[in-house]
Amino acid sequence: MTDTLFFDTDCLCAFLWVQNESLLPQLYPGKIVVPKPVYTELCRPNTPHLKARVDALVAKGQVTIQEIDVTSEEYQTYYQLTEAPEAGHKIIGNGEAASISLAKHYGGIVASNNFRDIQVYITEFGLKHTTTSDILVDAYTRKIITEAEGNRIWAQMIAKRRRLGAASFTDYLKLKNGTT
């Protein structure tokens, strides 16, 4: 059974921008959480179509928006990551911080492509982590998409300036399998 996935903005938007967000509830039914700070980032006037797609998933009960109460432990972690990091740690974005904080306090998986910025926190808090690329591999492994569909989605994501770790889905599969 898959743990709950707490999405940051970039990871979620990789699917929203290419209109393939429907893969997420197929893969992880009842396990998709969008932290409120991530949802707020989608409320920008220049991206109403992205917010509308999330709203549609929420209306179908496929995605949950989760607040971070200012009196909660998760808020303390969120504040630490966004405003007052410990010595030797850097401030990270609101979306990444929210997904890390909620995953830490509710035992879930951080869904983020920004591993370089969050790696220290993932390690320090002992969290599980996944990326857009890993999610596409999961969809392929479970036969929800074919390799050709994976390559099409991958190319669309790259066209939207998503960084995925390889030039194509096929190349990423080879990297994951240790073949080049």
C-alpha cells in the first residue's frame, strides 16, 4: 500500500501543464495531498487553468487540499524551513517546505523534483521522496501508460521546461535499470 503523497508545486505542475494530472489518482487513489501553500501558488492570476484542474480533482474527491494550522507542530517545521533554518541549512520554497512538513508529521512521501534544495531535509527527517520521473516510471510499470506514451508525456513536460533527469522517458528507464 502506498503512503500519502504530499506534492510540491513543481511536481504537481509537471502533470497539470501537460494535462495528465488524471494519472495521479489512477496511481494513488485517495493518497494525493496538495498542501495549502502549494494550492495558493496555483491561485496566481496567470495560471487559472492550473488551479481549475486541481479544483476539478478536489471536486471528484481525488485530491485533498491540506491546511497547515499555525498552532501545529507541522507549522513549526514549515516556519523553520521557510524562515528560520538551523545553522548550515538553507531556506526553501513554501511548496517544498509544506510538503516536507506534512510528510514528516503524517508519515507520507514528498513528491518534489527539487531534490538538490530539499535533500538535506529528506535525509534529516528520514522521509521518502519521489519525483515526476519516478511517478511516470510507476505508471509505466503498472501498465497505465506505454513506453511510447511515457515518451510523449516526457517530451511535453520538457517543452514546458520541466527538468526530468534524461532527454527521454526511454533514456530515463535505461538509467533506472542501469543500462545505457
